[in-house]
Amino acid sequence: MQPIKRKWDVLSKEQREALIKKVIAYFKTERDEELGVIAAEDILDFFLESLHKDIYNKAIEDSKTTIKQSFDNLEIDLDLLLNN
């Protein structure tokens, strides 16, 4: 049976499994609570669904800033090559 792929779940199977283990470990060490795999998946899904748009938008803004800085640097470099 093929697992359901949600639009906000961009993690690979390996990444997802690693994060589920981290959620379980967090609840054990920080809250002294035993958490099962299904509960950990639900928590991970909640945060992915809740935050995916904000994280995506932040990544786009960061990319825009990086590209703008690169073009600004390119413009400076090209101006330095002008023969005066």
C-alpha cells in the first residue's frame, strides 16, 4: 500500500523516520513521556502542515536577498572593469 503524500510533506522517507525518532527522543528526555510512533507522526505532521508556508516564504525571501546581493556585487565588479 502506497503512503499518502501530502503537499506540505516534502521529506524523504529517511528524513521523516529520523525526525519521528527525534520527536520520540525529545518527549522522553525533556518531558519524561513515552510517545509512540503514531503520536510522533501526528506531531510532526501538525508542525509541517502549520509551518510549511512560513518556511517556504522565508526561503524565497532569503533567495531573493542572496540573488540581489550577487547582482549588486556583479554590478560593482563590472563597473571596476570599465575603462576610465
